[in-house]
Amino acid sequence: MSRIFWDTMLFVYLTEGHTEFAPLVGDALEHSYRRGDTLLTSHLALGEVMAGGDLATREVARSTIVDMGFSFLPFDDKCVSTFSRLRSEMELKAPDSIHLSCAAAAGVDMFLTGDRQLLKRRLTVPGIQFIADFKIFTL
């Protein structure tokens, strides 16, 4: 059993039925269910997913993520020093820094993403054991 953080695009791929990636994200989700993993994301990811569409579509997105079993991590005081280091020293974009700092503050085992730019950086973030491509579960 692990604590797994999902980056925004994984939800987008799944909820929008992306032809190539939705099945792979579904595999990652099923893998986590079988293992009994704790599924986490940030409130920012929820807001990003809900940003598109009308009110009804946004509420469906929210309830879908909750129904999948995700808990939402806050961006709070525990995140600030990691966020500032990621922005200033690593020069990451603010959204990536927020997601990573939320995950680090929660002490996650794995941060799953499909962000090629982020994965290429091979970051080490204290509080996160592994930053991995969501396709890892299909290997």
C-alpha cells in the first residue's frame, strides 16, 4: 500500500476519454485499487480540471474525482519552503511547484505525472520517494 499523488493531466486524460492515454490512466487507477493505495491530489488539480466547461460539467468532474477515491491536499504553510525552492532554484512553473510541494508536505511515495518536461528534470524532492511517468503501470 502506497500514497500516490496524481498530477492534473491524468484526470484530464481519463475524464475526457483521451484515445491513447485514458486506458493507460485507467490501468494505473486499477493497479492502485488492487493494491489498496491511498490516492491523493491537490485542490489545484481539482480546480484545473473543473476550469473547463459549464457548471454542470464542472460538478461532474468534481464528483468523479471524489468517487474515484481521491483525497485533496491543501497548499498551506507546510508547502511554502518547498514551493519557494522549486520556483527559485529549480525554476519550475508555479502549478508544478504547487503540486509537488503539496505532495512533498504529505510525504507521498509516488508522484504520477505525464508531464514530459517535468520527468526529464529527474527531480529529487524531499518528501516524495519517486516522481514517475503514469505509464509505469503498463510495463
